[in-house]
Amino acid sequence: MAQLLTSEQVANQLVIDERGVWAAVAAGEIATVRLGEAIRFRPSDVAKFVASTIRVCNIGREEVANV
């Protein structure tokens, strides 16, 4: 089983502050695991969050040349 992460560890991995992590949790963008009073994160759920935020830019060669 993968080790669960704290909100501080997630924030460090994403290079954001912990408020950003909790905002994503409140928005339902990152799943959490509750262990008693502790809230932790699965690395796979953090990876899914990152994958969901990736934006692909479809710029053709002509468009790049004109920039």
C-alpha cells in the first residue's frame, strides 16, 4: 500500500500553499482519506488531480511562426 500524504506534503509536491490544497478538497477536486480525526491523501488521487488540470494547447506550426 502506498504511503498516505499530509496536506503539507501535497502542498510541497504541487508547489502551492496548504490553502490551495484545502480549496481543491472543498471543490471536490482532490479526494481525501479520513483516519479518525486525521485527513490524508492518496498519491494516486493527487496524481489524478494534477492530470485533470493539464491543458493541451493545439497550436499549428504556422501559428507558432506568427507569434
